[in-house]
Amino acid sequence: MGSGSRGRGQRSFEVVDGGQTPSADSMRALRRWQTNSVTVVTTTDSGFRGVTVSAFSIVSLEPGHLLVCLDRRGEALEAVIKASRFAVSVLSDRQEFLADRFAGRAPLVDPQFSGVRFQLTTRGNPVLEECLVWFDCDVAAHQDWGDHVVVFGDVVEGGYGTGTDPLLYFDGAYRSLVLD
């Protein structure tokens, strides 16, 4: 498999890169086929900071722990580590444009989050109003891992936004969940 999409028709079982460790291009192509929720990680650092993230997972229910993976070259990582806290908003299907803004593919969000509907957690982290759910976390640990840093969070507060259906990311595009 190269770096392109394979299409969604019938496929056969395939091994990439001749059975060797997959290249970065192959990993990127394989990743496209993992369906992810779309989240925005926010914190406070000389105003508000936020970044779109698809690598997010709840790793423990009791006590509540989660992880997010942040690009080691991004400003968001530095802000989260410096603040020692962050929030995660799991986006609804009404927030595609916001996902693009926080990803830097549309007009960037300024440090005041002008034009963004948000609320503050009890501790002052911004969460996006139209999200499905949100979590406010303390940074418990962070671990360099390849081209990203895994940030582990202890969940100290959580809640629901006003959204009802998830925004998903699959095969390089935003998708909506279609229920029968």
C-alpha cells in the first residue's frame, strides 16, 4: 500500500511494505482507515490555546484518566505542559468549521477565542459549548513517543455540551454517524 487511499470497494488482505516495519507514508495511509472522534484540546496560557486532536482515549473509568497525543512541534504541547492542565471537548457534527479553525486550516482562533461559543470549567479551562462531552484534566504525566507526546490527564471535572451527534474523521475527511 502506498500513501494513497485504497477506495471503499471490496478489498483483499494485504501486507504493506513487504512485511517490513511500515514507512511513515504507509502508517499515514493505514491511519486514514481508523475512524476517530474529533476533539479540541484547550488550556490557558496568556489567553486561551486550543488544537484539534484525533488521538484521544479514555484509559480508566475509576479513577478517570485519559490521554491525548500532541505534536511535539506544536505550540499546544508547550502550553498544556506549562499550565499543567487542559480540557478536551469531543466535537459534535455541527463543529466541523471549528475543528478546521483549531487545526489551522481555516481562520485561526485568537487567544480570546473570539467568535467561538465556549464556557469555562470550574478551573478556568475553555470547553466548546456545542461539543458532545467534555473533560477537564490535570496533567498526570507526559511521554515522548515518536513525533508526538502522549499527555496523560487525571479527569477532575466533566460534563455534556449541547451537541447530539458526533463529528468523526475517516479516510482523510470529516464524517457523520448515520443510524438506522
